[in-house]
Amino acid sequence: MKKAILFLLLIISNYCFSQGDCITALGVCGNSSITYSPTGVGAVTESLGDCLSTGEHNSIWYKFKIATSGTLTFVINPADPSVDYDWAVYGPNTSCGSLGFPIRCNAATVIGVSPITGLDMTSTITSAAGGSTTPFCKYMDVVAGETYYLYLDNFQGGASTNTSPFTLTWGGTATLASPFTDPAILVHPLVPPGTPAANPSDPREVLICTNPSVFNFDVLTPGILNGNSNFVVSYHYTQNDAISGASPIVTPITVNTTTVYYYSVHYQDPTNPDNPINYCRETGRFKFKQGSISAYDGSLEVCANPGTPTIGTFDLDLANVTLQLGAIKKYYATLANAQAGTNEIGPVNAYVSGNGTVYVKVSDLAGCYAIVKITLKVIPPVYSSVLKDKTICINGRATLDAGPGFASYEWSTGETTQTISGVGVGSYWVILQTGNCFALQNVNVLPYTQPIIKSVDISFQKVVVSVTGGKAPYKYSMNGTDWQDSNTFTGVKRGEHFVYVKDANECQQVDIEITVPNIINAITPNGDGANDYVDYSALANKANLVFTVYDRYGNKLFEADKFNDYKWDGTASNKKILTGNYWFSFTWNEPKRNNAPVKYSGWILVKNRN
């Protein structure tokens, strides 16, 4: 996690002038190295003491706090070997108004040999006056929580006439306090604004839509802080100002793509405004870059939803409309909505639509955007033109063929071939693949409609069969072996018989059992006990049996049923009828074959004698 802080300056570069006074001392951020080039002095004439008796020349003040106890050393290395740096350390826990005597002080002159000076682990002295040749003083034993001031001065006079930056590096076992290395303070890594430039040594780049552009720097602050509390970000024109926090940019300004801008982050202890780490700042630099949204029209194709051949479900995010990293995409049903930013489509991964167009607003974090369109196409299911319903005999077997041209086949029977064989009557389906789409097609194997014996008319020894359904022409038989085209049989003897029928499909034959009754053609109802009535009670087991007698004009004279035991004694309305021939008929239903109606008709002679 700590590596995330490396986006800030690993070497804190400090260039300013106001830090020439103790009261404006710069905060030291941990054990990071310091590079600085002091010029001039501050507004306050400090009482330096000890080895520093010649006054200030080109000075800088630092304030640091000890994080962990131990030994402390440092090395001051001027960039120019002809430069002489003097220094002093004050503390611990002193203040600018009463610094007291320095606990370490060195004004040694070693020009021409080595300008390096500082604290090390081998020196035993705590002070070196001007002109001495002992550039190092003894290390310091420091305790966590202590604060110190460090004063550095680029001496001018004698052999030293140049101003030059120095680099200060820390050593020893102690560590210096920094809010940027304390996980209890900096919970999340800070995030620099913008993106890295093509050349990593160049400033980071923040996008703007137009150049020049009015920009509010405050919009960058939440991203930099990354959720950390009690940190403050300010923005500046120069690095010196960023280091010191001077002259912050506090209102939106007009920016361009050539000027380098700086940001500065410092901690603000909510319980101790004088905490030394409050003065520690980390800075960074950035430039603006004109943003350009690269977006283009796209298209999407999806398979139709099951049962809706013109409707599909689209994942709009799959449309290729930009290659720009970090682009923000919002989708709209109309161009007007996209332009106004209203009625945004959601969820975008389950947009149900037919063929049509949607619009996508492609934007970046800077607010630059472009509106392009996505053409939507629904691929309808592709069905087999070969696969048709088949009709077979009820006990038959069929072959179903889905036809060629499909990438795969999956039948409801589990088979994965183009055709399946040996299937009986029933309903089946097959899933057909075309490209990446699948279509489910249903197919039925139906039984032929069987013929139905509609009725049977029996007249003496003649039987006439009426048939419906199935497929004409029909064939008829009374023994199931010998077949005839005619539906009429003659010479049929009385008794029980079967009539067989099959249609042109020649599937399973149907049959019906009929009865040719023993017909009595004459009665003499004179009470002598011989032939006084006709008795057909033997047919009482027939369903819906009715025996009816008519005169020659078709007038019904008598109807026998189960209430009169299917008997007739030659009377009508309990009166004897005249001697003569009369017509009669029997009707019933054969329960063993669809209750087919059977009708038997004939005549009977009635002789009424006294």
C-alpha cells in the first residue's frame, strides 16, 4: 500500500523564499530526501547562537517530528563543491520565539576538499566553528514525539560566493513523522489527478474538452484524496508555492494545454493545529490535455426470444462503439433523449427490442462526449421446411426428417441426427441450430382417423351398413377374410353376426356385432293360445330397444318397450285392429361398437278371428 505514495515526489523538492524564517519553517515529510536552493533571508533576524555568528546569507528552516526513537544522522551535500553550507539543530520541543542554544552546530569550512557536512556516527563533537575542518558533528539520540528545528545557510563570503542547491538525506535508526506514511492517518493511497503522459517524466495529463477552457480545480480534489479525511488539497501556479502552500488557486480559471500546474496535499490534525506534521506537504504537477472522444456507430445482432420471432434481448454494452479507455457509456432510445440526457435505458444488459436503433452517449471524466448510434437486428428463428406432421396407422412407425443445412440437431428423443426413425404416434420437437441461434420446432405423428360404423339396417336376410370417417372407399366383410366393395349383404341368416369395415388406409379394421332376430310374420290374436301375440323379449338386452308397428300409411299403431316386455297382441289403443298386413321396425344400439344404431324392418300379417 505504501508504494502507492510513490506517485508523489519521492524526493521532496523545495523552492521558495518565505521559509527563510523560523516561523514559516517547512515541514519534513518522514525520512524522504530534501533538495533545495535557498536564496536570500527571511523577514525576521533570528538569534542563531553558537557557531553561527556571522548572520544569515541564503537560509532555509525546517521543522520535523520524531516518529520512532533512535539515533538520527543526516548528510548535506551541495551540488557545487565550491559552496559552503552551515547548519544548526534546535530542540527538542522548543519554539521559534525561544529557540535557545543549538544542540548541534557546524560552520566548518572544507571548500576544495569536500563540501559535505552533517551528523554521523563517528564524530564526537557537537559544534564546529567557522574555519574548522571538521564538517560532521555527533549523531543525535532522539525520542518519539520530540520536535526539532533545522536551520541551513549557504554562507557567502571568503572563498564561498556561489549559491547552489543541496540534497539532504537522513540516516540512523530513528524515523521522522509523516502523515503520508502513517496508516492510521492515511487510510487509502492518494491518487494523482489525470493519467500518465507518454513520457513518464512529463507531468500527468488532465483532460479538458476545449482549449483554452475555464476549469474548477476543486473537481480534482475528491479523486486525489481517495476517501481520506483531514487532508487538504490546494492548487498552485509554481512548485515553490505548492511546497509552501502560498498563493493557492481558489476560483475557476482559464487553463490551457501548455502551462504546468501544481497541487499540494497536507494534513490538518483536527485536535492539534500546531502538530508539526501539519506543515508537511507532498506535491505533484500536471498539465491539461485536450480531450477527444473517439466513438463510432456500432451494431448488435441477437437471436430472437423464444416465442417472439421479431423480438430479442440485447446487451448494449457489447456494442463496439469506442476503443477509448475509461469511456463512460449511457444509452437512450432516441437521439433527443441522448442529447438531453433524459430517460436513460436500464438495465443495459437486458434491453428488449425488435429491429431498430438506440443511441449511446460516450463521455470521459472531463465531460467530453460524442453521440453515436447502435443498429439493432433480431435474427428470426430458422425452421425446417421439410419437417411436417405425419399420419400413420395407430400401431405404425414413422421416420421424421428435419432436412439438411443446420449446424446441429437435438430431438426430444435424445437423438442428434438429421432424421429419426421408428417413432410412434405422439408429439415431438427438435432444436435446430443456425449460426449461434437455435429454433425449437414441433412436429406431430398423428393416427389415421378410423372409420366408424354409423348404422346398420336389417331387413329380413338383408344387412346394409352405413360408414363415416376414415378414408373412402371402404371395404366390407362378415368374416374378416372375404372383403367386398358393397355395403349390402344378403342371405344373412338369423342369429348373431359380425360386420367388419376397413378404409383405404388399410389400418386396423373396425367391427360391430349385429343380431338378425327370429321374425314372426303372422299372428292370430283370438285367444286360443296359439300365435296370439309376437314376443321379442329375447332382444331386451339390446340398448334402447324399441319395437314399432305402423299401418300401410305410416301411422304408428303400437310401440313396444320394456314396460310391456316387448310384446304385441294385434291391438292399438287396447282395441283389436283389422285383419291385414302391417309394417314394423326394431331399433337398438350396439353397445360394443360406439353404440351404433341398428334397425330391422319388415311386415307382419294380423288375422283377427272370433
